[in-house]
Amino acid sequence: MPQVSVINFRLFLVLFFVSCGFAQAQTAATSGQAKTIIDQQNKPAQIDKNGLLLLVREVLYALDLSNKSGNYTILREISAPGFAAANDAARLSQLFHNLREKNADLSGVLVYEPQLTLMPEITKEGLMRFAGYFPSASNQIKFEMVFAPVNGQWKIFGLAADLAPAGPIAPAPVTQAPPVAQSSQQKK
């Protein structure tokens, strides 16, 4: 799973569980049981690289356009019915507020190739789930997605996306008070 912020991961779990219709999503997300529920009985998804690339780019570019325009109906229109029913445009605007605040430009997804950190798998509910990131010089675009089959097509059912530094982050330097010079008379 990508190193997205805890808030965004919980947001993803809430979006995912609301879309699935699970009544206890918040309890599961906060108690740590959600990952266990999602991971039970998963099997590898049969999807080719190009098909997967199209899905990832379509969703993240739709999110980018939604963030830039403030019109989240774009994202809702390409989503699965359960996702659209659980998330009106106002809710999506609120949920992705942090990306707008950062002035995140996700258009790099159109030229970079994603690196997967969780290979596509099919959950016991028949949903396809995967995660990864788009490397770049300044920030990585990290994502986790869940898709539902709708009329023979994969439609977005759950989404987490965030920006992260491209490389390792060095810890902040510890500031220490400069040593106080002592005269030889003070030492005696």
C-alpha cells in the first residue's frame, strides 16, 4: 500500500465502505480491521498493462480536472453507481480539499508511468483493487483505487490520492545552543 497520509487512507476506506454499503465503515476504519476485511480471499486480477494504465490515468486526470474546475460531477459521472450515490459533488469537493489547497497538479499522470506497490487483485466482492505512485522530480502522486464491474467496464468505486516528496526526507536538523566560551578563570 502507498504511504499516503493516514487521513487520506481512512478517507479511502470510508469512501470504499460507503460505496459497498457497509454500515460499520467508520468503526472498521478506525479500529484497523478494514485492511483485514479488504484483503480476505483476494486473487490476482487478469488485466493487461495498457488497460490498467488507461484506468489509472482516466481517474487521476478526472480528479485533476475536478480539482482545477471545482466541478466534481466529472469524477462522479465516470464512477460506479455505488460511488456516485454515496458521494455528491459537494462531498467530493470536501474530501479532496487538501489536494486543492496544495495546488496539486496531477497532469503528470498523462506522461509518467505508474509504479505499482499493490498489484491488481480481485476482492471476494468482485472488485479490482491496486495501488501505486507516479514518480517525478518534485512530488510523487500516490494512489490507491478500487474498481467495480459495471456493464462490462471497470468503474471507479474507491479512490485515495495524495502528493508525497519524491525522495527520502532527511530529518530536520536539531538546533543546539552554541557552546558558551569559558575563560580559564571560570573553569577553576
